[in-house]
Amino acid sequence: MLVPMTPEGPRSLLEQVVGAVVGGAAEVEWVEPGDGWTAHVRLHGAGGRLSHVLTSPEVQEARFDVPPCSVVIVTTTDEDEVLEALAKLARAALEYSRGGGQVERARGVFGTRPVLVLRTEDGEWRIGKRSASIPYQRL
């Protein structure tokens, strides 16, 4: 069933997800969102690792600093779908911030490139600079 987005929109959904998924497991910093984004949160974790979760009405993104890469989940404006996507991204961002994951070298047409590999309760994430493989199981 389609649940329309609340008037507060994606920002309130990201706040809800960060509270539920991250809690006190990482330092949370709300950052001024750039153009096209409704909200942006930065997670500070073990050893200075930083990850980011950003939201807009139909695009949800997680960014990682080393290697520099990101993963995007495109959603509808259905509140449940946005919550599910943000929760998955927040779990991946938290795992990275806690020191999880490893960088592997993937072979490509033009040599090798770094790929961040994270394992969460959702499954294995493989995130490169221009492509990603993410788990799609429903919550």
C-alpha cells in the first residue's frame, strides 16, 4: 500500500532511521545538504572513519571516504520504501564507520580499481567509484 511522504519529508525519515540504526554507535553530525538534497548526516567512527547518508524525495545515497565511493538507491516517494532504503544505507554506513569492510582490487578493462566490500545483516555490498552491487532482500 502506498503511504505518501509526510509533510516534513525525507529529513524526518532520515532522523528517524539514524536514531534507530545508529543510536550512539557513532558520532552523528548533521551537515548542510547540498543542492538537490533534503538532509545530510555524517557518521564519525573508529579511527576517524567517515561515512555519509544523504536523502532527497526519490534518491537515497551513502558515501564513503576511503576509497572514495558511493552507492545510490532510487525510490518512489512512498514513505515505507524510503525508510527501507535509508535503513539499509545507514547500516552500511555504520558498519564502515565502525571499522568494518575491506578494500579489494577488482579487475576491469583498464586495469584494477579499488572496491569497498561491506557485510551487513542485509548481505554483501560491493561499492566502487562508478558501480555498486548491493543486497536487495526486503526487510
